[in-house]
Amino acid sequence: MISNKRALFSGDLQKTATLFKALSHPARLAILEYLAETKTCITGDIADELPLSRTTVNQHLKELKDVGLIKGTIDGVKKNYCINQDKLNLLRENFNEFFEKIDTGFQCE
């Protein structure tokens, strides 16, 4: 018996679900919006803008970085983050493809 039920689904669905999950927290969405506005920033700057501790912000940054939505570089003791435009474009394509597949045009009553 398969212990991981995710393995029963196609790779495309698994990738899409992973990206959806990364976007499923309002803090991560706020981080992406902030990075889009500022183009690039230091971890501490993000924590100063959100009602979250630095530790919590770092956890959310890790989630976004793990799926490739953001890139981080180390500059001395500071981590500098920006949006990974290539991954963002891929995410947009995945979402569009997924919603096109499930859009039947049928209205439930």
C-alpha cells in the first residue's frame, strides 16, 4: 500500500498543489506584494513592514524560497530577497492551465 497518497496523483497536479500551498497564507502573499513593490529587500525590512516577528517572516520566506518563487542572496550577515520572475511566469502558466481545465462553463443551480 502507498503510504504517501500524493504519489497517486500526476506530477503536474502535485506541482500545482505545492505552488497553491505556498500561496495559501496571507503573510506569504503580503511578502510577495512587498517584494513586488520594492523589487528587492533585506529580511529585516520585510519584518518591519509586516505584523510578524522576524522568526515568523523567515519561516514564510523559506516556504517561498523552497518552491522557487523568491531568490535570496547573502550579503555579509544580511539576506537579500527578490521575486524569481521565471518561476512567477511558470506559476502563472500553471494556474491558467489548471483553471482552463476545470472551467466547464456550466453554472450550478
